Amino acid sequence: MNLFDYISDRASKLWLEAYLHTSMVVQCTIIAAVLGVLIGVAVYRSPIGSAVATALASTILTVPSFALLGLLIPLSGLGPTTAVIALVLYGLLPIVRNTIVGLDGVDPAVTDAARGIGMSCFGVLTRVELRLAWPAILTGMRVATQMLMGIAVIAAYAKGPGFGAEVFSGLTNAGSTNSLNQAVTGTVGVVILALLLDGVYVLIKRFTVSRGVRG
């Protein structure tokens, strides 16, 4: 069976895998963004705190995917939960780092002016600093999403959903009927989804970042 026949015969299953893969990555990116921004807000005023937070997030990223999944499986078992925890942890670094960089880059004169007109510290943070840091945060989310699209394939090792099942089945059954079709379909599917999500980020940036800031 050639590749096109394979895709045609399993179109409904592949569409479901594409949906589950995208859904898992998007949800994990959102969770990582919430946690990453909160961590960045908590530490950005402290050089030591910023260095520690970035170092810890970097350390997580250096742990091989299989090793991290192997450590998590005894705690959370096989299935989506383990995959989600792993993806969220891997997605933290670019978001935490970009949040800190974005907040550090806000002109102190702007925040002083905001306080001068009576804004509270919370108001300055939410209405001024985070808005000005948003382009950097969005870039961190974009990088995290592209990273997680690939790592989500490895999550199939822990029975995570998505195209990883196709890739793993193809590699595990190498040499058998349709093994190459499975591996190629899963790999190309991930690439296509990554490009589509990157296009979504371009649109989000266009509609949420002013032209002057976009440069």
C-alpha cells in the first residue's frame, strides 16, 4: 500500500490523532504560560531569583524526554496525565526566560509615570508592564509550542495521545507492512501541525501587538 492509500484508508483516525496532538500541545502551552508568567512576575525584580528560576527551568530541559517520562510514569501512570506534566515542564523555560526579559525591558520612566498618576503596584504590573512585555512573552510561547510539537511525539512512550502513536508503531514494526507509511505519516503530520500553529501565532501577534512595537 502506498502512502496516499494509507492516508485515505485511515483518514478519520489520522484526523483524530491530529486533533488530539494539537489539543494536548495547545493546552500544555497555555498551562506552561500561566505558570511561566507567574514565576517570571515573582522573580524578575531579583537578579538572584531570576537566575535561579531560569537555571531550574533550564535543568528540566536538559533531562532527556524518555528519562523524564520514565521518572513520571511510576508517579502518574501511563496516559495523558504523564504526557501533560512532561510537556508543561519542558515548556516552562522559554516562557519564564522571555517573561523576565520582557519585564526587565520595560522603561522605568513609564512605570514611574504610571505610579505618578495614582496606579497601584498591581495596576502598573497588569496594565503597563505585562502589556509592554507581551511581545516577548508571546515569542516565548511560540518557541515553547514548536518545541512541544516534537516532544509530544515522544510522549507516546507513556501512552500519550497524538501522532506519536503512528511514529512509534512505524519504528517498532520496522520492515512490516505499512511501517514506513506510519512513521512518515506521523512525522509529516507533526511538521504540518507545527507550521499551522506557527501561522496562528503570527495572527495573534498581528492582532494583539501594536504596529509600532512589532517594528
